[in-house]
Amino acid sequence: MKAIVSNKYGTPETLGYSDINRPLPKEEEVLVKIHAASLNYGNLVLLSGKPFLARFAFGLLKPKYTIPGSDIAGVVEAVGNGVTQFKPGDEVFGDLSQSGWGGFAEYAAVPEKALAIKPENLSFAEAAAVPMAGTTALQALRNTGKILPGQKVLINGASGGVGTFAVQIAKALGAEVTGVCSTRNLEKITSIGADYAIDYTKEDVTNTSKKYDLILAVNGYQTIHAYKKLLTEKGRYVMVGGNGKQMRDAMLLGPFLSLTSSKKFGNMLQQANQSDLNFLKELIEQNKLQPVIDKEFLISEAAEAYRYLQKGHAQGKIIIKVAED
């Protein structure tokens, strides 16, 4: 089979497009013929080995997982002993980030717990956009942010992969949503449900008297102290992505600020979760959630897809097409 192979840390140019042996499903594994996959920020970490601390998970001197790609959608080709949830012919989608990665290939042997039945109303490309970004947004809002109906939610970085899911999920959970993005994305985030949109190129999001019950920082450069001023007395701040200083602030200052005020500050690390995939599937089939796709690339164009992601201006998700639907 064909696969994207990464044998050393580096740039998109270090990626190979090679013939390798097709895997066989082990006990409680499913062999999936992959139709589409998608890129996430974690793919850039796995490619470059930066930040260096990530190498303790991904391999100290070279990539531990030689075939990148976490989010997939495809068709079950075969099942191993002990598989009870799927059968050949089932259309599935899933997140392989905690199962050895391997999504940028024509086939992958996947633990059945990493998969769910694909939403009926999505194409394979659309379904591949959902798993990691969708569960990140869901877990940040629901698990860490403790979102409640009627709350005012601010999402900074609302037009990216996680942000577009966060806007829609927050609305589905009954919140009033304000999204922060650039001028070119204002229409996009209001079209997917944001009640208000702030153009960060024209307006300082921190220069307002409005208070928010929950702030989701998916992107941006504001300090944790600036966000603190925007929170209600019992508001919560959740850092999902941003620059290095924001990450350090959330990890080091967040616990201290949480102890010394009624406001709570923290970050979250997404966990691949089958039940959350099924929760997202229900929202999608109820037409409350729709993946936003920016651009599609063939698997042979993976290096170009990585370079596009590195620019940091994608409107939604970037898709790798492996096979025709």
C-alpha cells in the first residue's frame, strides 16, 4: 500500500510517499480502508519534533510513529478476533492519536475503541475533519469549561479547525457565542452560528466592558491577565492553543490565579474518546454541527498540505484525500 512516511524530524520536505506492507488487524483491531484523513496542529509537532518536550512522547531522536495522521474516515475491510462493534463494509471515522497514528495511508489497523460509525449525512472527507478538532472543542467547552445553557462564551480563534467546531458546539449546548477572527472570516463564523463576531484586526478584544462566563482561547496573543478582566466573577478561561507564552501562563499562572480568585484558569489536553465521537455524530445527524473544510489535497500532495497548515490561516480543516468516496 501507499503511505506517507516520516523517518526523521524536519520539514515537510522530509516526508516520503512510499510503498509499505499493508497491516493485518490484531485481536480487537479493525482494518480500515482509508478514504480521507485530516491535518491537525499535532501533525506539525510530530513532523518537527518541536517543542522538544513533545519528543518524550513522540520519540527522542526520531519519530516513534513513522506514518503520521490521526483523523481518518473510511470503510472496514476486515476485523480481528474479539471485535464486536464493527463488521466489514461499515463506514467509520476515528482518531488514531492514541493508537499509534498511521492515518496517512491507504489502510490502517485500528483498535475498535478508536472508531465510531460515520455520520450518515457526511462524506468521508467531511467525516475525517471531525475527530480530533471536534473532540478538542467539545472537551474544552463541556469538560474543562463546564459550559451551561444561557452563558456568554468568547472563542478567540473562531475560524480555525477547533474554533469552527467550538462555535457550533457552544451554540448547540445553549450558549451565546462571540467569535474572534480576522476580517475575511467574519461572515464564515456568523454563518455557522456565532451571535457576535469581533474583527481582531480592527478591535482589541480585551478593550470591552462586556463580561464572559467562559473564554476559550484557541488562538491569539492576549495575556492571561487580559482575559481575567473579561471574565465574570465565576467565569472560566480554557487555553486550547496559542503562542508559547500563553501555554506557559496557563500551566504556571493558571493554578495560582484559580486559587486566589473565584475565576478559574487552565488548559486542556484532548483525549481520543469513542463516546465523544458518538456525541458529535448525533449533533451532526441532527444538523447542529457541520465540519468546515478549507482545502483538500491528494495524499501524494501531503507535503504541500503541511506547508499550507504551517501558514496558520486555514478557514476550518485541511483534508488529505486517500481514495475516492
